[in-house]
Amino acid sequence: MRKAALLFIVLAILPSSGAGASAKPQVYSTWDTMEMDKVASLWLIKRFIDPPATFRFYPQGTMEMEGVQVDTPGSPYKRTHLATAYECLLRAHGLGDPALLHIGQVVRDVEINIWGPKKLPESQGVDLVLKGIFLNSANPQESVEKGFIVMEALYRALSVKK
């Protein structure tokens, strides 16, 4: 009888603490322009930080957006001359997986090392594949979905690399 009463109390408390099934996924918002840093950041969120996350895309220049902004000037996760949005997310969430860190170097090589020679052999290839996806996608959501396939493939290849 006591176990049943305790279970009832626990179940009664859970929904009010946000742990119930009715909890809405966190919304992450960004501009509708596509580039490697943005797709890599959204993939990182969906794959390792907040799997139930949803994404909203707004026209470039929009400053008022729903949820957490990513890769926009008002975002805590934005590119600067020192770091990419992806690297900001890695640091903020304490992610130290070597494959994720290597992807961070690839993103940095493409997005921050714009004019210099690429430091990693895979940087130019991944960049070209993603640019092709962006050019052949009907909308930002399609670009992200296809880009996630590239990011996942890169992650898996780097995870088994010795």
C-alpha cells in the first residue's frame, strides 16, 4: 500500500516539474541562409545537445525570433573572429568527444580561415558537398536535413579513425 501511495505522489509531481510527456521541445531559431557552421551547429544540437529540438528559420536580418537563437548576431552561439557557432556550442555544453572536436576544426577551417590555405584535407571537400546541397535544396529545412546526413557521415568516419 505504501509503495502505491509513493508511486502516486511521484507521478503527481512529475508533470509539474516539466518531465511529463506534454513538455514541448525547445525551439532553436536562425536565419534562412545556409552555411557549414549553421548546419553543423543545428546537427550538434539535434544529435548531442537536445534531440527533441525543433528549428525555425527566419529571413536574414530578423532580430526577434522564437526560442534560442543560433548563428545570429543576438545568439549566445554565434561566429566571431575567434570561434564558430559550433565551437561555442561545444564549449557551452562541455562536449569533448574527439570526433566532435575534429568537426569543430573543419568548421573553423572553412568559416574562419576563409582566405588562407585549408589546414585540414577534408575541409574543402565537406564545404563543397554542403554548398552543393544548399544550392539544390528547395528550402532551409531540406538543406538542414540533407546536411545532417553529411555531418553524421563525417562524425562516424572520424569516430572510427585511429
